[in-house]
Amino acid sequence: MRQSETSSLTPSGVSKPRSSSWRYVLLLLLFLVALALRVGLAVHFPSVPHPDEIFQTQEPAHRLAYGYGVIYWEWRQGVRSWVFPAFLAGVMRATDWTGAGSSGYLRGIVVVLSAISLVAVWFGFAWAKRASGIEAAIIAAGACATWWELLYFAPRALTEVIAGHILLPGLYLGIYGEKLEERKRFFLAGLFCGLAMSLRIQLAPAVAFAALYFCRTNWRKRSPAVAAGLLLPVLAFGLVDAFTWSYPFQSFFLYFWVNVVKGRAAIYGTAPWSWYAYMLAKHFGPILILALMGVRRSPFLGWIAFFILAPLSIIGHKEIRFLYPLVPIVITLAAIGIVRIAAELNAWIKSPLSPRSIVFTGLAFCVITSGFVGSQFSGWYELPTVVRAFDKLSQDSTLCGVGLYWAVFSGGYTHLHQKVPMIVIPEGVRLTGETASFNALFTKRDPINAINAKDGFKLEECWSGGGCLYRRPGSCAPPPQGGEINAFLQRRGE
């Protein structure tokens, strides 16, 4: 049943104000709550869920913006696209003035990516309203504003996160965007879906299904607009590869060839095909059951979820963050499922639940479930101690070199933001004269057996996570040949 702007809260007959402006006020409040939670948690409880957040996106962005950075194997071989790092480089340059050291642009990235993530709140509201009414819309938007994984990952500079957000408007416009002129609507739907796929090629099966679904009722008229929208960002990414690497679409081809055909991704661990299903149940709890119930009212979203999940399940290397594009979809389907249960319950009881009771109960259930499930993953708000040390050193004008016993989980120049040598010290190696090349040393353990007292290093700070920062006064000598981090990584093929 289609609702008008002057109808009651739901078709149940409960009266409400004739104006619909309260909906926009409520949505604005949910936007503000969502933004405050995302930015507040990221700033006050900083963390790094995976090194890729630094070395695959922010570190190349730092190289673009400031001319130096750590280079991992993907960026030596041309396996990644420069499009997203270029966007982040612009954010860095635009916001670095807002704080000392690296703090300004790191906070700027958090704010910008958190603002983009509000599309999930809008999507939950808009999609659920069209599929199941205003109660489902409020529950979906409120849950998307507060769900723990959305709060945690939304500010992250990860391609699966930004692609997941960009995909949502494309899905909505392709199904419910009839207020726009048809060709414009389907061009924009294709554009958003194509951009999401270009950022995250793993979304290609879901995007292909969506494009076919959009055109199914009027193939001749809709398919040219959808195809044009899809191809525009794909061609743009291909051109960027042609200018920044060796040939068009190099990053697409090499990413698939190196990680899937050659199996490089399997080096970082594999899991059986059923692992994602288990993790979805663990990360969503009863919300997943409600989402399955919501699929009946919105089968299209159910198919999109399937075409996101199935290809990832086939690939051996698995990480829970890869499923991020599923999260707002599952939450929206769960809100629809809650309202469906309420409607069926109202058909059996003498005193039906009021729309406000349904909204309050459904939203409270989602928030409580989010808090409980999120509390089981305590590591999600911990910042690696080496990143804390680098954030501190970024504001130290006396720094002239950094020694590291811990390379992979360093904060890179993204967090150090000082153009000084970064020297990696292999585990178990006793230092002799190399200490002259740096005046700051980060180690996972007491380095008393690695350096001599005459080197002049004194403990400055240790963190509960297991790392310590040592400093010495004075200047630094040039680093030994091949001693800097990029040479070290190249020798090791990392």
C-alpha cells in the first residue's frame, strides 16, 4: 500500500500531523547523532583495524600530498588504483592546518569519511519507508546510525567501506527513484554502482545483477542509460591507470592476477567457504534472523546480499571487513523484518501494538543488540602502540630519524608526518653503530640486549599494549646504505 504525505503514521489508522516535515527533522537528528558517534568514537578511541587502512590508501595519499611515504609491494607492482588515494590526498592538504603534526589531516579524514557514511542512514530510512512504511524507516535509520560495525568502520580509509557507501544510492535510484526523469535516474543508478565496483572490484557480481534487474521491465529504453552510467567511472579508472601505471586498467588486471590467479592473497591466511556465514551470525546475532524475514518484503536486497557474499565465500583469503557493504543492507532488511513480525502479531492479538510502540521496541532491540554484540569484540577500539608513538613523534621538531623493531604495524609517514629516515631493525639483531641514524627508537620489548647504554637512549614512554618509545638527545648521521624502510621492504618482497 502506498502512503501519501498526509496519511497517518501507518495504515493502521493512528492519526498524526498532516505535514511530513517531522520526518525530515527526525532524519536530520539521526544524521547528527550518527555523525557525532562516528567522529567521537574515532577521535577519542582511535584504532587501526588493519594495516591496509594505512599502507594501501593513506600512505600513498601522503606520498601524493607531501612527496614521501612507505611503499609496499602493491604500489611497486602497480596493483592498486590511485583514485581513492588521490581523493584522500586532497583531504589531507585541505585539513592539515587544523592540528599539529599528523593530527589535523587524520581528523579531517575521519570527519569527511564519516560524513559520507551518513548515506547509510539515509538509505535505511528511504528504502525501508518505501518497502514497509514509516515505522520500518525510523527503525532502519536509527539502527544504521548506531550499529557498532557501522560506527567502527565508517571513518576508515578502506576501499570496501567507501565502495559500500557509494553503492547504496545506486541501488535506491534503480528501484525507487521514479521522481527523477527516467534516463537521468538510470544513468545515475549506473554511475553510483559503477563507481562502487571500480573502487571495489569484488562488488562486480552484485553490480551486474543490479544492472540487469534495473532494466528487466524495459530493456530497450533503460539499458543504454544504465550502461553509460556504469562505464563512465570504469573508463575513468582505466584512464587513471594509463597515466599513472603502464597501461589502462592495469590495477584491475594485476589485482585479480596476483591475488586470485597467483594466490598471493592466500599468504595472509585462508578460511573455508562457510567462514563468512559463521561470522555474519556472530557479528549480527538475532538481527540476521530478522533480516532473513525482511527479505520477503524486499527480495531485491536479499539478492544483492547474496551476490556480495557468495563470490567472497569462494575466495580463500577472508576478512570480516570485506563484508562491510553488507552491513547497512542487513540492518535495513532487519528493520523491515521487525515491522513484518509486528504486523503478524497485531493480526492475532486483541489490543494491537501502536506504531510508536513498534518503533520504540524495534529501535531499542537493535541498539541493545548492537551494544551487546559489539562488546564481544573488545579489540576494535585499541590503537597499536607504535601508531600512538608515531602520532606523538609527529609533533616533535627535534626528531631526525626513527628506529623500528616492528615494521608492518607502524603508523607509516601517515602518522609520523616528518621527512626523516625510518630504519627497520630485524628482530634479534644487536645494534652497533646504526643508532647514530636515529634519535627515537620504538620496540616491542626492553631493548637492553639490542643497544648499549653508551648509545644514550632513555625510556620515554611505554604503553599497555606492549610497546615502548626510547629517545636520545642530539642529531642523526646519514642512515646506512639500504637501511631505510622502503629498501628493507623491497628486499623482503613486501
